Amino acid sequence: MNDKFSNSFNDLKEKLEKIESKLDEYLNSNDFENFSKSLEFRFSLLKEIEVYKENPETQNIVQDILKKDLEREKRIKEQFEKIKIQQLNLQKSKNAMKTGYLKVEENMSRHKINKSG
């Protein structure tokens, strides 16, 4: 590889390493908006690095990204399941509060009727 290509490749590699780090950071902090934006940016970098696809180092980079993405996918699914459970519990709590409020309101109405009658 000549120097121009080498510099360009190394720049892309460095950017990919940084974005990979950011992806983990955003996932750990549940910042899915920036996580999504970073995935889009990474996709553009991967398009650029495609010209070096014959380079074994490029192949290693892509393999590492795939491994990390599988782990990320697993973590996202786990978080999604937790959110689903929390949502169900929240709905149950909401229904319980509503039912409890209606019973209190009904008892107060009976109390007023008994008191006046």
C-alpha cells in the first residue's frame, strides 16, 4: 500500500475504533438516539473502508465489529425484555390504582348516603 492509501486506511480504522467505543458508551447509558446516529455514521465508514476489503486487517476489523454487534444485539434484547416487563407492571399498577380509587369513591358515596339517610 502506498502512503496515501495507508494514511487513508489508518484514518478510517481510527474513526471506526472511536465509533465502536462510542456505540458501547451510548448503549451502556441507554442513549439510543445517539446510538442510532452512530450506527449510521459507522455504516458510512464501512462503505469507505470497502475499497480495502482485500486487506486482511480490514477483514479482521469487520469480523470484530460483527462480534461486538452480536453482543450488542443480545444486550438490547435483554433491555427490551426488561422494558416490556416494566411496562406490564406499570399497566397493572395503573389499573390497581384506578380500581382502588373507584372503590374509595364508591365508599365515600355510601358514607354520604348513610350519613344523610
